[in-house]
Amino acid sequence: MKDRKAAILAEIPRLRRYARALLHDADAADDLVQDCLERALLRLDNWQTGESPRRWLFTIMHHLFVDQMRKSRRRSEVVMLTLDDSEALSSPATQTETIASREIVDALQAVSPDRRAALLMVGIEGFSYAEAANILGIPAGTLMSRIARGREELRGLLDDASRRRMIRVVER
Amino acid sequence: MTARDYTERDIHMSLDGELPAEEAADFQAWLAANPEMKARSSRFEADRAGLRRALAGVLDEPLPERFARIVSGERVPARRAVLWRSAAAAAAIFAVGALGGYLAGVGDLGLGASADDRIAEQAIAAHTVYSAEQRHAVEVGADDRDHLLGWLSKRTGVTLIAPDLAAEGFELVGGRLLPSGGKPAAMLLYEDAGKNRISVYVTGDGEAKARGTYADADGGPSAIYWLDEGYACAVVGTLPKERLADVARSAWRQLAAGAGIG
């Protein structure tokens, strides 16, 4: 039991990073991490020996994220628009965030939640396709198309943002 | 060469380390021979690097001490409720709202109804009522555009232009003046060739910055809204999400430029 708890503790920084990338807002992200930890503790017995703690915890977190998205669809704060910096919500997660970093994380919030999760699992958290598909509970083919579409979407949003910036520069 | 045909799918697989090792050289040769695909691959790779950079700092942030306490099995007292928007922005909206309500002596900002919710709700209500009207949807028609915009700008106190949404397939029908929590608001109604209507709702309100989407649970119209520098705008319609987002983005860009925001 002690080992398990230590293993959970060791995963918290990664869980936080994933949550932050999913939700951007630091407090909302930490709330998601807290929910995840609480649920993990309740289900400590379900954790199969030999199962990677990371995969187990990310699966729990993913289910919680899906629940939240479902609930928030009503009054959705699933922000789908990335405008430029002046129009963006000013809630820098860290003081040292550069404009480029903020722009890309902002743009990420405009990518649909399914694609965002797939993109992050593989691109940031380094899960293999098989692992990520397992965590997200989808076939590998679906995962791949979500990653591909997610990357396209993100690139498109960033292109839009830079085009707008250029227009502004010209206007001045 | 035994090279199979590579596709864009392989770009992602390669990037994610899922391409079989024995295909790697072949694939690189294919990329080299397809500059467009190579450029794509580089862009995706750069985006991933950018994301990694942007998120790297999180790993080094000190952990909230409540996490360790939870894992040790301690009961951690209830934390504050999750706010489904930027907590900081929400706090600002609540603060401004409460003060504004107090000064005006009007308690129209009920607990939990922040300025952006209120504006989105009013915009949706206006859309629901007036977009259904055939003959009396607007007070002043698009044929009298200058008068319409001059009049609405004067009454709302914000510089109002009528966004040109022709590229999105929408033409201005006209507009009307509406009450918005005791203040005047302007509503511009647009229609496309398929008789779909959207409305652009503008009022001089909302000092905090916010943006978001507000949708009815039952599939009614949804609103995409912005609040910025004392200028609030909501675009309302029942279009598919992406299309509404496109229209809204275009409308906001023009409105903001017209009002000199940003």
C-alpha cells in the first residue's frame, strides 16, 4: 500500500501537466488532479499488480475529464475561438509564460476536447498509440485520426493567429 | 526500391515513433522527395516542440500541499467550487458586477449570474423572440443602414458597425434597439440564402474580459460572446458549431476594429 501511494505521488507532476494542458486554467486543472487523486485512493484495490501507475492514473483522469466536458457542454466554456493576445483571457498559468507559449496553449483550448486529449497523450505524455488508445478507450485507428486532425486543427489556429497579427502590423 | 506509398498518416506515425524501424529510411527518402509533405512534417514537429516548451514548466512547479495529504489518506476539507471559466476572470466579473449593481441600486446581478452569462442569456432571448418574426423582425431595415447604425450607436454609446458577413453567406436584414438590464442594447439580424438567421447583439457592458460559448441544453440557439473594454458582443444562432464560430469570429473582428478595441 505504501509503495502504491509513493507511486501515485511520483505521478502528480505529470498529471498536473496533462490537466493544465487540457484545461489551461491552473485552478481548474488542479481541481481535476485532486478529483483524480481522491478517486484513485478510493480504488486503490482495483489497481492490478503490474499495471503501470501512470496508465492507471491517466485513465482515471481521462474519465473525470470526459464527465466534466459532458457537464460543461450545457454552459460550455469549451472555448473554440482563439483570437489574438489582446482578446484572450488573461490568466497566465505561470509568470514566466512567454507570448508564444501562451498562444499555443490558448490555441490548444480551441481544439476539440477529444482531439486535444489524444494529441497530448501521445505528443506530450509520450504514451504509445496502443497505450493511449487503451487509456482513452478508443480503437487505435480512431486515436490516429484524432491525432492527425488535432494537429491540423492546432496548426490552422496558429496560422490564423499569425495572419491576424500580420494584418495588424500592416494596419499600423 | 520496395517503398510502399507513404501518406500523411505516416508523418504522424513517424513523429510519434510508431513507424516500423525498417521503414524509417524509406520514409525519409519519401519526405525528401515531397517538399510539401516535408514542410508539413516540420510544422507539426515544431508545434509539438512548442507545446512541450510551453508545458515543461508545470513539472517543476511546487505541488499544492493538499495533494500529498490526499494521497496519505487524509480528508482534505472541501475546496472551493470549480469555476468553469478562468477563475481569475470570473472573480473580476463578480467583483465588477457586485459593485456595479450596488452603485446602480439595481440587484439584477443575482448570485452566480455573471455579466457574461447575463449578456449571453439576453442575446439568446432576443434572438429567439425576433428571429422568428417575418414582417417585424427589425425596426430599421438594411436599406436604411446609415440611419440604423447611427441611431443604435447613439443609443448604446458604442461605435457600432454592421459586420460584413457576406463571405459567410449572411446579409444584413436590419436591426433593433433592446433593453439589456436597464441599458440599451443593439441587435443586428442577418439571414443567409437558406433563410437561416443569426443575430449580433452588442451592448456597452462588461468591464472584465471574457469570452466563451453559451448553449442551451436542449439544442436551442447558442451564443458565442466576448466582453472587452466595456464592449460586449454575442453572436447567436442555431448553426452547426463550426459555422457559427466562423461567423462569430468574423463579426467580432470587424466590430472590434470598428470600435477601436485591441
